[in-house]
Amino acid sequence: MTKFDKKTLPSRHVTEGPARAPHRSYMYAMGLSEDEIHQPLIGVATCWNEAAPCNIALNRQAQSVKMGVKEAGGTPREFTTITVTDGIAMGHEGMRSSLASREAIADTVELTMRGHCYDAIVGLAGCDKSLPGMMMAMVRLNVPSVFMYGGSILPGRFQGKDVTVQDVFEAVGRHQAGANSDEELTALEKVACPSAGACGGQFTANTMACVSEAVGLALPNSSGAPAPYESRDAYGTASGEAVMNLLEKRIRARDVVTLKSLENAARVVACTGGSTNAGLHLPAIAHEAGLEFFLDDVCEIFKDTPYFVDLKPGGQYVAKDLYEVGGVPVVMKELRKIGMIHEDCITATGRSMGEELDLIEREADGQVIYPAASPITKTGGVVGLKGNLAPQGAIVKVAGMSEEEQVFSGPARVFENEEEAFEAVKMRSYKEGEVIVIRNEGPAGGPGMREMLATTAALSGQGMGKKVALITDGRFSGATRGFCVGHVGPEAAHCGPIALIQDGDVITINAITGELSVDLSDDDLAKRKDAWAGPRETIYASGALWKYAQLVGETYKGAVTHPGAEAERHVYADL
């Protein structure tokens, strides 16, 4: 029989005692043996689907996880949840579903675990919102948890160069400008994404995959291997074994996800030039643990962390290249050398982060990973901004930008939604030196806080990425480059200052000093607020997006939809 005492495990509610005979009969119907029924039940949750390449390899990897669980004395129970894939949702109404899907993933995983009384979880995810959504569920449930990334896509090859989907988005802008033909665009789109896996640059998926290791929920270096690599299966088996070890040692998700481990994760985002979306997802994960780790806190860490990993979109390399030179463990080893890692944090192995880093023999290669002591730039690749235009803060990625390029001042050109802005970019009816303002795209006002990659990529493709700036209460893709400020809060729907901006107002963005301001006095802003007509009416008056808009909170707190661990009256695993 099992070495685990089920008297304290949730699964006792469905497997133990005469009253549970009907429950056990269902389990026999699925081919489980008596021994398997009385072992710990381990949820193996995946976001597998046929919506996009980032998800299609998860089912295969889940089978390896299940093998690891079985070998370590557990009974795996596989289940799936949704994903909305940003690359396909991008640039149209579908993107409104993206951030809301993060909450749906966390909610549905929670409900499945609760309903079936699973004792621990291994969660596999492959796309931008599914990674934080899965981690949020783990921390919310506070059971022994191991996260596993599905892996990145391999780069495509076009005209002798490695390419990613970012190149296709930017090629659309060049096509609009007449710089490439229909045939060239078609040829590129056919080869840019050659396999299973998530977008290959340090976009949101790979950023959050690095976070999963840095925060301690994933096994060291498990995020690095591309999705098609069979070596991922070995990480799957090891993840299944690891969760049983955590269950035996009674190490739960909130023992792993602490303020210190979240700070470690923010360091890794900064030094790799990661996605600004980490400024949304780290506070949301913290919220599930009852911790206050808001956008300001994340940005404070970004401010003094050197940027030393040369990844796209600001740099040259992709996730596969980072994996081949040692991955996240080597990055964290470099951070440790400059005193920027909390070594006492517990990890998915049951050992401390310091103990794990002691095992790493490889050193920075000097091309993909620079030595932290001689970085690409002295401050992080992501910067927080504040000022009278963003009292609750905003965020911008500056990886790959010179100091001169990190200061911009110009007249506002205001658009009431992304479609209006994209049309203006497409028609080239904007002017060099303008600050393009896209409002009414926040979590509640959008609803859904859409990403703006189609617009920013078109600007880059037209060669204007550094000649205009762009600000929004929505988000930018991890693949965005150029001077693009997102997460401006309060959002327009809540009458934040971004709702009051008019064409011609002079806006200043200074990523060196952390300023985002408009040349208006407090009195000017107060008068405009008094005259404000109210939030823009949306077409979403029912359904999931209406519900999301009613519940979602402030961007700087992670755009979450429930009170979090601070308000909870029980821990699931203790029921």
C-alpha cells in the first residue's frame, strides 16, 4: 500500500471508507486498481488544444508526467482547461478574451481540483496567459505543486536568417509601406513557425517560463528545451516524481512562492529583457498567496537590475539559444554573483535555490548571457513609469534601446480604441514626433486589456518604431519593441488622466527618470474631469467579458477578479 497517510489528504473524501463505495466504483470504471485508488490522487492539468502550436505538444508531455507520478507511488488524473492564444487573437476583437482567459484557467483548475479532491498538481502550460493562470491556481489551492512549460518553438529560416512570428507581424507593416510584395509576405508566413511550441523570443510565454523556474515552481532548466525536443519528456517524468517528493515532505505552493521568490522572478524578467506583462502577472500570482507585490514593487526591482541576456525582441537570440548556453540556472548564477538572488527560497526539488545554484557548473557564454558584472546595460530591460498621466503607474520595455532613445516628448494623437490607431498607422496618417495615445483598452473599459502588437509591429515595419511613442491603458505583447508604454493606470474607464488627454497635449516619457507626464496643471485636469462624459459604452453587455469587466480590479494590482488569499477563510488542502 501507499507510504502516504491519506488521513490528512483531500483525496480521502472520495476514496476512503464504506460511504465512498459509489465514488470508488467510478474509479474502477476507469481501470484503476484498488491500490491505485488508495494512493494519493495527483492532478495533471494541461492546456492542451489545437488552437495554436504552443499547446499541441502538452498532451504528449503529460504522459511523461503521469509516468513519473506512477513511479513515485501516486495515481495521476489528467484533465484539461482552456487557452486563448494571443498570436491568433491579436489585432481583433478576439484579443479581449486573452487576459480574461487567465482567470478562467485559474478558476477551472481550482474547481476541478476541489471537485475531485486531488492531493497535488503538476500543471503544464504553453501560452502567454496559461502560464500565469496555471501558477495562480497552484498558489490559490496551496497544494504541493510543480509547473512545467510546454517549451518554445524552433526559429524559422528565411533568406538565410532565423525568424519568429514577430518578423511576420513587422513584415505586415513593411507590406503596408510597399517595402515587400505579397509573395514575400506569403513566403515568410509559411516558414516563420516551423513546429510545436510557444513564440521563440523573450516574449510573454518565455518570460513567464523563466519566472516559473526563478520563483521555484518549476524544476531547474525545465523551461528551456524547445517543445519538439524529446528531452522534454525526461523533464516531464522528473516533474511527476518531484511532486510526489513535495507531497511526502509536505511542501506546498505557498512555501515556494514567497515575497523573496517573487523578487527573484522579477530579477530574471529584468535581466533577460522580458515582457512587460510580467508586471501584470507577478502581482496576480502574489495576490493568490495573500502577498502585496504590486507594479511599483516589481518596477523597483527592474530599476536596479542589470540587463545582460541578449534575447529578442530587443536583442539577437531566442529561447533555444538560451537553453543551449545553460538556461535560467546560469542566468540566476550570474545574478547571485552580484548579490541579487535570495538563496534561501525553497524550490520544486525540495532544496533551496542556493543549493540548486551550487550544482550549476556552466558559466555565462558572453554572447547570449553576458557576465552580470559587465552587462549590456546597467539597468533592467523593463522600466516602471509614474507621473500625472499615470498616478498608479505604467510600464515600458527598453531592452535594446539607447539612453537617448529612452526620452521622448511630443504632442498627443488620441485614439479611442486600437482599431482607430491601427487604421491611422496603416494609412500613415500620423506624424513623426507624435505620442500615439490608445485609450479605452484597459481591463474593465476594453473590456479585456488587449495587446497592441499589430499596431506596434506595423510601426516598426514602417521604420517608425523609434520616431513615435505610444501609450495605452491596454497592454503590449512581449514581442513589442519601440517606445511603447502600457498598463497606464487608472484606466480611461475609471476616469484616469489618460481619459482626459486631448490631441496636441504635450506628453513626456522619460524611462531614465521614470516619468510619464502631460503638460497640464492639476486645475486643468480637474476641469476636464468635471466635463468628462463617462466611460465609453462597449458592445459587451452580457456573457463572460461582461462578467469580467464587473469583477476586474486595478491593473497595478494584477487585474485580478477575486479578493485573494488575504480574505480566504480556509485552505483547500486542509479541508
